Amino acid sequence: MSNIHVIDHPLVQHKLTLMRRKDASTNSFRRLLGELATLMAYEVTRDMPLSDIEIETPLETMTGKVIDGKKLVLVSILRAGNGFLDGMLDVVPGARVGHIGLYRDPATLQPVEYYFKMPSGMNERDVIVVDPMLATGNSASAALARLKQTRPRSIKFVCLLAAPEGIATLQAAHPDVPIYTSAIDRQLDEHGYILPGLGDAGDRIFGTK
Ligand code: URA
């Protein structure tokens, strides 16, 4: 599969396994998700552009490399995406944050947008979209289509777990958007849950159930 990056670092895999366990508390699930997001951010931002600045060390002047974090936008697909944000912001604290809210129309089963808020100047920004679970891929696909209307410089999609069905949907609709995940699971069940998965990510992050 092209354009898919599975982040198989041992720390990521270890924390993912702890999160999958059904007896993980809300507290530890949320903490582990934050830690995983930080580790994943490290890989996802690997190709961020650097620029040169002159600085003075205690001994002499030198040219150092810096990233322009303000050019980066982290976009959370509500609500579970918010569980990813803080861990990512720990690595790129200057990043801007956008939110997209979608719900599934029970009659048509199609995603309907109820919230969309982005920073200004999107055409000069690189976007990282975060949503822990890439299941059917329908909302992620709709979110990316809406986001593309703002003409960002680049888009990446980051999730914790992906189902093969969701990857296929996203790649068919948005072959230009690389997908980063920590695992590709087996399949979806008849309710759209990822198997073996970790359950409802939003409920587990926020302790709602
Ligand atoms: N969303 C979730 O939170 N979990 C799944 O398994 C699928 C979609």
C-alpha cells in the first residue's frame, strides 16, 4: 500500500497494546494516547522544513536550524481527535489548531458537517489531520475534502488504528494524502468498529459510556 506509514517503534507498539486492553482506565487510556501522539508527532514531522537563523552561543555566533511551527496546523476531527492534540502540541507548541465536527446522518449514513473552524492563511500552511480511528474512512474522507477547499500547502492524516476498509476509502478519494498509523487492524465489524481494535475511542478518552 503506497502512502501508508506504519509507525512500528517499540515504544509506540508497547503503549498501543496497553491502550487496547479493555481494563485500561480512562485515566491511563488518555495518558497513553497523549504519549503515543507525542511519539507519532516525532515521525510525522520528520520532513518539516527548516530555516537558518543566526544565534549566539556563549562562545561564538553560529547558524542554527529552526522549524516555523506557526506554519503548521493540527486539525482535530471531533471529538476523539482532541485526545490526540495535546500530545502533538507538546512537540510543536507553536502550531495552530483547527477543528472539524461531522455527524453521520442516520437516514443517508453520509457525514454532515456541524463545525468547521480553521486559522487564517491556510494556503500557506501545512496541515496534520488527527483522528484516532480510521474505520470506514467516510468521515475522514469528507473532512479532507472540506479541508482541501481552504487550499492548504500540504495535508497528512494521522490515526492510531486503521482498518483496511478505511485505508482503501481514503486512498481512493485522497491518494495525495499520506496516512500515518501505529497499526493496521484486521477488519471492521457490522457496526463499523475496528477488530480487534480498542473499542470506542471517544468514550474511552472521555469516560462516557
Ligand atoms: N470509532 C471508534 O472509536 N472505534 C472504532 O472501532 C471505530 C470507529
